[in-house]
Amino acid sequence: MLKKIGVWVLVLGLSFVLFAGCAAKYRKMFPDYEARLNRLKGLGGEQKAPYETAKAENWLKVFEHEAGENDEKGAQLAMEKLDYYLEQGMMKIP
């Protein structure tokens, strides 16, 4: 009985470490995306590319939430959308 409990504790512990590590890489990327958004805003993105800037802000919030929830697929999708809107916004700034 004790051996069985030990095996389950080990399995659950390893599962937690693996799942926690999957989205951890996305949490580390958040400051980079935040800096890119701030750069877009600093260059006048809110006036010159308001739609793209607003969408990037929203996707940054989604990205932060999904990474915080360790949802790797959600974080990946949000990251792709965030990249897209940041690039589109920068293209509208001369």
C-alpha cells in the first residue's frame, strides 16, 4: 500500500513539473512582447495604427493569462496573433 502511494506521488510530482515547465517559456517571453508594444505606442502607434495597437494590447492580455494558466496551446495562439498585430502596427509607422 505504501509503495503504491509513493508511486502515485512520484507520478503526480513529475506531471506537475512537466506541465509547469511547458508554458514557463512563454511566461519568460512576456516582457519582450510588452516592450515591443510599448515601443509601438512610443512611436505613435495609438494614432497611426490604432486598430493594430488595440488588438496587440488585447492579445498581450490573453497571452499573459494563457501563459499564467500554463495553457501552452492558448499561449502559442496568442503569441502568433500578438506577433501579427505588432508587425502590422509597425508597418504603418513611417
